[in-house]
Amino acid sequence: MRFYYSIIAIVLIVLAFSCNSSRIIKFPKKVDTKDKPIVFQDKGVEFVSDIGIYISNDFASARLNKVSVKNDSTLLLKIHPENEPINNSAYFAFKTWGDYSKAIYFHFEYPKGYEHRYIPKYQIGDEAWQEADSLMFSMKDSIAILKFNVSKDTALIAAQELRTTKEVKDWYTALSQKNNAVTKLKIIGKTHLGRDIPMMDIYSGSKSKKDIIVLLTRQHPPEVTGYLAFQSFLETVLESGTLTDTFLEKYRVLAFPLMNPDGVDLGHWRHNAGGVDLNRDWSKYRQPEVYAVTNQIEQIVKEEGVKVLLGLDFHSTWHDVFYTNVERENTNLPSFVSDWFTQLEANIPNYKVNEKSANSTRPVSKGWFLKRFNAVGITYEIGDETPRDFITLKGKISAHEMMRLLTNNN
């Protein structure tokens, strides 16, 4: 009898798990997304007595593994990824100051097979972020050197402007509170290190029978320009006005503003605390972040009996590009991609859409949206050095034209 009840209990557990888990999607090329070891940085503040400056990686989103003196004005900065193999997204971030002003040459060094990617950005005190100009930063034969005037004022030098989990949380919390009539902020899960995985559930009136638009970003920690576009896009969706009101009465937006909080605060090049590229886990959902997001979408679709129409995943790469799926004629929005791109070109001055279309052979989000829901999946990539005012403009217009197309509001 005990054996009989044990079998029933096991079956019930399996059924419960099956009902609350995402459906496995097969991709031609499998990727192992089981946990892999990562190497944590040794955090601290170091006084480099030979040169007379301080240098620190003791803050959220820092990335600096070792400092050594090359000569009386040059420091060698060793930057290592969290684990390997990994994409060449060589991210760095450190603070520096001194007792008096002095020009220092920071020489960036990476493990064999990796090279410098980002033009350094810097922030002195509470001033605005700036990009190092050609008099400060140079690259020759893969050797990257930043000449920087270190002073008593603490300077933060990084591959991209820092957007830590705290800064992101401050933004999405304020935006949710400002728009609390249409926005419900939820914590849908926890990361390996216990950080929150947030979701903004956005709609007007009843949530019943509203098909879904999904927005997500920061699967890869350093990809700040994609996050900036996501910010502009979502703020535009939430602007008060006839178009927004009409759109949110018809559709439900699920926005995930921070997919990889562990990786962001750990200063990772690409992976989460499980040592995995989250944008390769959209098949078996082994990582808690992807599992939480896909499971939430699945539950809403099942509970409300609605469709997922569109999934936009905001990233960064070397140049602006939209990665799309080849298959679109039989999707839930068969003409959306071409119509949307036409409107972007018509409404952004001197702009030409850079689209690269291919079948998703690996388990990435854009392929998951297509294969799981027959939805349009797009990876919305922003260039590392795309001007920030243009990012804001592009995010705003792309959101506006999406809403206009989906509400047929001409």
C-alpha cells in the first residue's frame, strides 16, 4: 500500500511540474546550458605606490582582475572573463584616483584569443558619462591604451556606462509607480545568487483576451546600448496619449528589464552566475532566469487563452542591426516586419534599416518566439558606440510605429 501511495505522489509531482514548466523546443544545434564554474574576482582597493594612484574594483559591475606596473607612468590592467569558452565581449570597469594629478597610461591586456572591444567611457564624480576621444584612447596591432589624467576626484572608467541592478531597479520601479494604473510590477523568480527577476505586466482595464507583446533585455550584462533602447521604447509605450491608451486597451505587454542581474553586478562579459549564455538556453530552460521568464509567459497564455504576437529582445553588438527569422508569412503577424521597417525608415531622418534574416539554429529567444508561439521574434541590436541621443530617438519611434501598426491607427 505504501508503495502504491508513493507512486501516486511521484506522478502528482511530475504532473504539477509539467503543468507549470515551459515546453521544450528543439533547435538544430544543441547547446549545453548546464551550470559551469565561474571565477569570482578578488575585490578590493589597491594603492600602486610606484605610480602613486589608487585603483579599485570593489563595486557592483566592476571587472578588473590584476594590476601590475609596466613603467613609472603605465599600468597593465589584466581583464579576464568569468569562464571560457566565451564570446569576445571583453568588458572592464574600475575606479581610480590619486593624491595629486598625474597622466597615467592604462594598458589593457586580455587572455590569448581575446582582444579589446569597447571605446572606454568615463565618469568623474557625479558628472555625465563621456567617451574617450582619439587623443586619450588608441589601438594599434590589438594593443589598447588609454591615457587618463588621474586626480583627487574619483574617476569611473568602464567599457560602457554602468547600469547596475540598483540603477535598473530604481528606473523600472519609478516607471511602474508613475504608471501604476496600467503597470503591475512582479518578481517572478530568483537567480542563482538570490537576486530578483522582475517583470512589468502592462495593460489597461481587464487583462482578459489581450494578446501579448514581450520585451526583454540584459541577457548579456555589458550590452548597455540595447538596454538604453529598451528604456526609450518602454517609456514611449507608457506615454499618456490616445495611441498608448488604444494600444494598452487591446494588448498586454510583458516587459523584462533585467534578465541577468547576477551577471550585471558581477561584471561578467556575457554569462550569468551559472556560467551560461542565457541567450542559448531557450530550449530546455536550465537556467533560473530563462525558466522564470518562459514559465511566466506560458502560464499567462494558458490562463487567458491568448496568443503571443511579438517578442523583441534588446541587445548590443558592434553596429545597429535587426536579426529576424526568415519564416514570417504564416506567423501571427505576417506583414509586421516589413511594415515596421518601412515606417522606421520613413520616420527616422536619414535612416536605413540594417536587417539580417536567418533561421534560428541555436536556442535563442527570437527562435523560441517563432517555434513556440508562431510569433514574430526579433533581436533588436544597438551598436556599442551608437550615439546615445540616436538610441533614444530610435527607441521612441520604433515603439510608436509598433503601436500604430498594431492598432491600425493611421
